[in-house]
Amino acid sequence: MKNWISFPRAEGVASRQAHADLPPGTYERELGKEGFFGPATHMHHAHPPTGWTEWDGPLRPRAFDLTKLDGAAASPWDAVAVLGNASVALRFWRVGGAMDHLVRNGDGDELVFVHEGAGELYCDYGHLSFRAGDYIVLPRGTMWRVECHEPVAALLIEATGSSFLLPERGLVGAHAVFDPAVLDTPRIDDAFKAQQGETDWRVVIKRRGRLSTVTYPFNPLDAVGWHGDLAPVRLNVADIRPLMSHRYHLPPSAHTTFVADRFVVCTFAPRPFETDPGALKVPFFHNNDDYDEVIFYHAGEFFSRDNIKPGMVTFHPCGFTHGPHPKALQAALKPKRPATDEVAVMVDARDALDVGKLPDGVEWTGYVESWKGEGGR
Ligand SMILES: [Fe+2]
């Protein structure tokens, strides 16, 4: 336990609890440490904290439209680097048809999030079908390849030097959010056996970011069986049953799906809005002051963000306040619909992320202005 310099105080006009019954006409901002787990203060402002008129300097909220990355790559090692640091690498991969080689990541576990398309994964452990909305965790060192039925677009999240784990479920227990029984593993089935054979296969291995190729005179995906507690797993977002409260807007940390060293992966899945008259219905303004935040928008309508479409990414580096866009803010206490159908993947990184070299036109350079109202884009 950290011995924080931490003791609750209240000053001026303040609500008694977070995210509910705000003083009339005020905007709540959470200033928090440790990604919503550490000491925090809820401040009541007279103006929206995103009401800036000018912004100068390298720090700024950024947004990228990955649908404009249209080039397919036969290997995940040719995917486009979007954001990364020493602990996590986020890449966007478009692939079609069948890979003619195997790959193996020697740098860390890989989490594949299938944004579009469907296909078959073949790996050391057997055969696994995949479709849009699937997460596939590939333990470091797994050999794999895909055969696509339709063009696939995927977000690749590498836990560099570490492993993907499940988060602590705490009070709600091990079967909340998703029951681990819903995790599917590859099977040694007829399709897996049918792809085995005595022809040459290349394995392209990534280690320390550099590639090496090992060639076999047979398909090394030749297992006849296995036993153990290490295997790739598949989880579809449709099987996530998110935590929610009708009286309290839960923080993003309640939606944590996987954790790794120095970053977490959260999933925002369809859920009803809060119904309590005094409860906040949209994300509160916040400084998540120890984390850089990335959200990849997969499907549905993103209730807290104006002008954001599936396939886009927003990047909120540590150091400034952010929160709902103007239209969403108007709906903060009176949502037009009873529920949100959004599906989004969030990556919160403990260390500063660098943006990859992206082609012109991928970045929405006006994003910083998008809190000003209708004219953001
Ligand atoms: Fe945030």
C-alpha cells in the first residue's frame, strides 16, 4: 500500500458524492492519480474545463482516422505503427486472403482486436475462427497465421516484454463482466489437420523489433495434441456484460478487460444510461494525470464524442483536462436515448506514448478545436 498524502477535505460549494447532485450550473472535474484508483478530488467549475480558445505547443488532444490507412499488408510486422512506448505498441493491420508464412512475436504477448472482417487463425495450439468484435490474446512466442474470408482490419496491441492478464474483479467476483468460461481456445480439429503437410513453411520472428526468418521443410503447426494452462484465447465484445449502476457513472476502470505491465485495455460495450435524476450520464471531465489515454472506436454511436466514426482513434496525453464534447454535454442530464450502443477499445498507458509516422490526412488536425461546438469539423 502506498502511504499517499491523502485525506478528504471539502471547500466552498461541493456535492457530497462524486458524479451526482452537482451544485446547480457547475461542471465537475475529477483530478485523479493512478488511473482512477488513487487519491482524487472532484472540483466544481463555473465553466466547462474544455472551453479553451487557443492552444499552442506540442501537447494537445489528437485524433486519427485509421479508415484512411487503406494498404493491406501480408504480415502483421508490416502493420502501421500508430502509437507506442517501451511497454506497448499499437498497430493497425489490414490483411486479405491467406498468409503464406507464419509469424511469431518474440517481443511480447499480442492482443488482436478484429475491427472488420472474418477468417481462420491457425497457430501452434490449433484452429480458431474469428470475426469482427473478437479479441484474440496470443501469448508471446506463439506461431500463427490467418486465412481471411473477407478483408480484415485489426488493431494489434503488443504487451512489449510482458503478458496480458485478467483484472482483479474485487467485490463483483470472478464471473462478472465476462465469465472466464466464455473464453474460447484453438482446437485440434479437421481444419487444423488439413493444413498440415510436408511443404516448405517460413516463420518470420520479431524480436527486439527486428525480423528473422526460419524455414522448415514441413508445416510446423503439426501438433497432434497439447495440455496445459497457457493458450491463445478469444473473447467477443458481445460476450462482455459491462458493469453499470443506475445511480452512479462508473469510471472507465470499471470496464477493464485486460491488464499488462504499465498499461490496461478497457472495453466500452453497449449499456443503459444512468436513470437516477441526479446522476451524471456522460463521462465526467477529468485529468487522468498519470496516464496517456487512447480510444479506438469500433462500432455504434459514440455518445461522449461528436464527429467520431468507427475506425478512428483519439489520443489524450496526460497533462490536460478532457471530457464530453458539447453535444454530449447537453445530454449530460437528459440523454435522448435510454442506452448507448457504442463499442470502443481503450488503452491507458502509464508512460508517454509516441505517435507513429502516419500518412498525410490520417490525423484530424482540428480535433483540439472540437470542444468548441458544431464547427469542429
Ligand atoms: Fe479520459
